[in-house]
Amino acid sequence: MVTITMKELLEAGVHFGHQTHRWNPKMREFIFGERNGIHIIDLQKTQRYFREAVKFVTEMAAQGKTFLFVGTKRQAQDAIAEEATRCGQFYVNHRWLGGLLTNFQTIRKSIQKLQELEQMKADG
């Protein structure tokens, strides 16, 4: 199983959260403290939940489940595309479309319409 050390988390900057005035109170239990107007994430909890996430993903992959990789920040876009492609999964690495998960029926209709238009263009 994949393991990640506290040192690796620190070096990756995982402990840096959002600015203290831009946060969701539901995240309170995961915040270790605050420094220079930035929340500091509790890396012990991060490490614990990371292990749980790895276990869950491993189990789901063993069952042949499908995954959606999401990373729209510029620095993550290439890695998201490469890793999702490497394991034959789907990804979103540019703008997230509102309703993609919560209103998929409408999104599906738009996709079908686009496919029809592309076919019409190909047919001349």
C-alpha cells in the first residue's frame, strides 16, 4: 500500500490552507492553527484520512469501478491527464462545468446534440 510521510506532506506544502477569511466552518476540525492569515492544516489527520482514501480507492479499483480525476489548476492539469489516461479513467482538467454531476441529464443532452452536430458536419 502507498505510504506518505509527514516530511513528504510538509515538503509538498499540504499544510497550507486557505486565507483565514476564506474558509468553510465545516473544515474546523481539520485546521491545526493559523499563521500569517493562512490556516494550517492538521497533517496527522491528513495522513490518517489519506490512508483511508488509498484503501477505499484500492478496493474500488479491485472491483473494476470507474473513477473521475479532477484537477483544474494549471499546475495539476498535465498530471491529471497523464495519470487518468495511464489507468484508463476519465478526467476533467480544465473548467468544471456546473451541473456535471448534479444535473447530468441536461449535460448528456448537450453532449448528444454536440455529437449530432459533429456528425452533420462530417457528413457535409
